[in-house]
Amino acid sequence: MPAPTLQPGLRHEFTFKVPPDKTVPHLYPEATDFAVMPEVLATGFMVGLIEWTCIQLINEHIDWPNEMTLGIHVDVSHEAATPPGLEVTTKVELTKVDGRLLELAVEAHDGVDTIARGTHRRAIVDAGKFKARAAAKAESAGS
């Protein structure tokens, strides 16, 4: 169960220097459609960076690693391109706690432009149970 310290108002920020392998052509290297796109931070990697920042904030207030959070909804803009070498700072604030459901306000800036803003929701789950269900699903699907 989350610690009583997991309350709205908690904030965290994280800075990450964008490497070339987090650009659009590297999102799905097997997709030729992506391969010809500009070498700027891919939206998929940007969302992952935002999720990473949220996880860093939340893990201090749950029974990590026995509990973990999973992203369940993303509503985030991608407003400006960020070339490799720039540093992206993501800022997150916990705005709502409803049992095991969490909502966060998120934004990102690359030192020149605001590149993202929006909301992200995560759910606190029992890590062992989740991994067991995922393994059972993979097994039943014949993977």
C-alpha cells in the first residue's frame, strides 16, 4: 500500500541529454517510414522520459520493488522538435491520489522551447501478481 506521504503536491524533475539513438529513426528501426524521418527526439521516447520521471517521484512513496506503477493513460502534447545533444528537463507534479490511481501534471522543456505538457495517469500494482498475469497471458497466447 502506498505510504501516507504519497499526496498531491509532490513534485520531481529530471534532466536527460538526448542521444542520437532516441530520435525518430531509432523508434522502430525496422520501420522504413521512421528511418527517413528527421533526427529529433521521438514522441515515443519523450513519453517514456515523462513516465521515467513519474516513476522516480512515486517509487519513494510505495513499497518498491514489491509494488510498481504502470502507465494507464497519457494525454501529452508534443509541441517542438528537440535535436540530439539538447537537455530535456521533465517536471511532474502529483495532482490526484484515488486509492491506487494517480494523476500527474507533466511538462518538458529542452532549454529553448516547452516541448510537452499534459497529464499522465498511473496505477499502483503488486509487481509479483502483475508479472505472473503477464507471463500467463504470454503462455496462453503461445509465445
